[in-house]
Amino acid sequence: MLSQAMRYSMAMVVIIGGGPAGLMAAEAAVTAGATVELYDAMPSVGRKFLLAGKGGLNLSHSEPMESFLACYGTRRALVEPAIRSFSPSALQAWARELGVETFVGTSGRIFPIDLKAAPLLRAWLRRLRNAGVQFHVRHRWCGWNERGSLLFTSPQGPQNVQAYAVVLALGGGSWPHLGSDAGWIQILAERNVSIVPLKPANCGFDVQWSEHFLTKFAGHPVKTVAGTVKTVDGIMIRRMGEFVITANGVEGGLIYMVSSAARDVITTERTATLWLDLAPDRRLRQLGQDLSRPRGKRTVATHLKRYAGIDGVKAGLLREVVSNDMPADPIRLAAAIKSLPLTLVAPRPLEEAISTAGGVSFDALDRRLMLRSFPGVFCAGEMLDWEAPTGGYLLTGCLATGRLAGRAAAEWADDHCSRRL
């Protein structure tokens, strides 16, 4: 018998986690005809989704599917079925059904017209509630009890909930104050589910700046540059973008795009080199010729600005890395501008990262994202062992795996409910 302090209920499908993956799993399950209840530990759902959209909600990317899928690296084959079933164009159509029109930016990224996450989330939650999805916030999942019921703590006390199928969409370990605290790892590991240790992804890196450079340039953006990192396999990865100088090192879009490679190199070699091209629109030969023009009475700083477009924080980076004495040879100076070696010492801590790598091993899952050792329990989103750069790839992957797991959970629940009847 359950104590009176405990509530006992039966739901066909229970979703645990109210981020993008969990919400999409709920939508897929309820659309398939399941009765759905969603539980989340926070006071409201979609908190990380809302914060990520503060600077402009990047939903996905419009590039060809092959290059889109390549951004999932070694996990491409594992997430490809989910993404092909919910492609970037399908995501745009889904947003349009919610009354949110999208556009493709000059970078190929897909955004809502108003660039905001809140209107989309409000419309989404309204549709889910109208479809019958029941939400339970401030309910922290603690595992299963001895009878196999889901166990939650809540403001009303312990809660026991049974379900025909469960979707775990509990996120990774970044931004724990928004709910992704990786507390689920111990619960699953104790039940011998294979877990790949979490690592920071889409993260900043520590750089040993001089006090002079920090005082002058901390917080400054470095715009329109290219960065190249060599992977542990010796492959050179080059990306274009911007980044920011921080008190600890570097962070921002360009850094996140190469963070996976840099992190893994640091793991094996203790440091990684980010080769910066401070003038990506200039060819080395032409740059050398321009800098070879007579300087006359002009200072080196004026000469750099006039003939190389290098000033401000870029000039500061050049002096910081090369030394205070700029190369007198204009050809060497041009080479430094085109390939400035910046030493990355360590990735920033897990809780600061935008996302995490690692999680539930795909070896522990079948093609429907169901745990092989726990029939009827499915996993989705960032708690799976995959990673992707920001730019829409991460969010698309979360939504797509949530949709796949939600549909599969509804099918499982329907099958097992029919058997009981």
C-alpha cells in the first residue's frame, strides 16, 4: 500500500523534462493519440530555451542536408534518422503552424521574424495544453520505486506515477541553474545504463593574457575573423565568425564552432592552438605587398590600420601574441596577421558551457531511442551522447530526437495498453 502522503496515478506516456526535446516528445506523443503528462523540476518549462533565444532565437540552418548533417561529427549516423524525419524545412513549417514565421539570415541561419523565443514558446505551450498535455512543475524525478513506479519529489510531498512509456529528456550538465544539472546520471548509472562522461561543448577557453592586454581589451568583440584548429586526427578545421575577449580567455560564435576539436586536442596534448586570420578577406601575398609600402613618418599602428585594416583589439592581439615589437619584415608581419597562433589552455567549466557532450551511450539504445535494458523508457535531447555546434544544429537535434522518442513512446504505450485490455 502507498502512504497517504503519496499520490498514485496512471498515465499512458510520461515525459520527464520540459526543454525543447521534452516538449517535442510530448507533442509527438499526444498527436499520436497518447495521454501525456509532462514533469519538470523547475517552476516553469523551457527556461534554457528562453535564455538561449535572448540574443535572437536561432532555430536551424538552411544549408544543404549533407553539410548540415556533417556538423554532427562522429555521431552523424546515430542522429541522422531523427533529423531527416524532422529536417530544417520541416521545423520551419512546424513554427509556421504555431503562427511564427521565419526567415533565413545572410549566414544561412533560420530565425523567427521577431527573433524572439517567448512568442513561439507561448504558442507551443498553448497548443500542447489544448491537445490535453498535463504539466507538473516543481516535480523532481528521483528514479523508480521498488514497484517500478516513477518517483518524484514535489511541494505536495513524494509522488508515485505509473506509465506505459516514459521519455527522459533531462538535458546535459550545463547551466544547472536553469534545470540541466545532470542529476539523472547517478540514477541511470546505478541501474547499469552506459553513460559517457559529460564534457563541455560550445564553450569558451582559458588563455593566459597579459595584465596589460586584459586591462585594455577584456569584453571587446573581435569581428570578422577566421579560426583554424587541428583535430586529434590531424584534420584542419577552419571557420569564420566573431568572438569576445574575456577575463579568462575567449568565447563566442567562432570559438564555439571549433570548441569540440580544441577540447579534444587539449585532452591529449594539454593545450590547443587556434590559428587566427585577422584579415580573412585579404590574400597573404597582397597583404604583404600593401604592408611593404614605405611607412615614412607614420607609426606602425597607423601603417597597420591603413594598409591591413588592423587596429583596436586586432592590433592588440597581434602585439600580445607576436610580442610588443612587431616584425620589421612586412612579409613576416603579413604572415602573422594571416596565421596568428593563440594558445588555448583549457575549456571553461561544464556549468558555463552552452551545451555538453557525452551522456547516455547510443549502445544502450535501440533505433527508437529506447533503453535496451529498460523496455518502455526512451531518451532524447542533450542527455544523449552527441554534440553539435550552435547555429541551429543543437536545437534541431534536440527537437528531432524528442519527436522520434515521443512517437515511439506513444506506439509502445498503445501496444502495451492494448495487450492489457
